[in-house]
Amino acid sequence: MRFLSAFALLLALAAPASAQESVPAPNPRPSPLMLAKTQLGDTYVKIHYGSPQRRHPQSGEIRTIFGGIVPYGQVWRTGANEATEITFTGDLMVGNAHLPAGTYALYTIPGETEWTVILSKAVGQWGSFSYDQAQDAARVTVPAGRSDKTYEAFTIAFEEAPGGAHLVLAWENTQVRVPVMAH
């Protein structure tokens, strides 16, 4: 009996030393990680991107997006945080560019009337700070359009289109549609 009491006391004293420390949850990202996906025939397409908000995360100020925090004529990571990445399991036509299956960084150069959409072989980049044009796998120019809807968060989506889909990039009152189809 004395042995059991001593053992119980030993366990009680040892318990705090072996207990796990509680670690608080990380702060949520101001620009949450999002996923857009579609199926084009046998080809699966997915895009991972950070979705920044029109309203400034700390001040609440409504910001001017294109021509403001995202300058015209400069390479943009097409989202927030890490450079946006697109993966497709089969060969794909993006605009008039043929690309083999794989994962690419998706950059854009926004303009008032047209955007340049860039698929880069250099993945795993933070933002567009290390963007290298020599790594471009394809560049496609598409018209920029206005939307009747105001997008508070940067949004990437796919819409069905004849022969494939449109990759839609939308934020504030701007929409860009990039034709994509399985090859």
C-alpha cells in the first residue's frame, strides 16, 4: 500500500513536467489563402492564391486598387503574400499559349484597358520581388473589363466557356477573363 501511495505521489509530481504546453493559434492572415479549381476534360486545374481585401485590414480605409495599391504597368503577384500558383494535370492552352502540364507562378501586369498574364516556371516565390522575365513560360494579353459588381476581396474563379473556360480575375470593379482549354 505504501508503495502505491509513493508511486501516486511520484506521478502527481511528474505530471506537470510531462504535460504539453498550450500554444496559441496563429493570427489569421489578413489575406486568406483561397483555392479556385475546374475540370477541363481529363485535365484538372487548381489555383492557390492569397485574397486581399479592398478595405485596409488595420485602418478599415477603402482603398483604390488598380492604379492605386496595385500600380498599372508593373508586375503583380496576382493576389497577396506568396505568388499565386496554378497547377494543371494535362497540357493547357492559356489564351494562345500552349503549356505542358505542371505548376507555374501566375503573375500579371495590370493596365487600364488590357492586362498581360504571365505564367512563370519559377514557383515558390514571395510576392513578385524576385520575378525574373527569363523564367516566363508564357505571356498572354487580354482585355480588362468593368464589372457591375464590386468585389471587396480579390477573387479568382472559373466560368464555363465554349470549348473550355475563362479564368476570371476580379477585384473592385475590374474583371479580366483569360481563355483556357485542355490541349
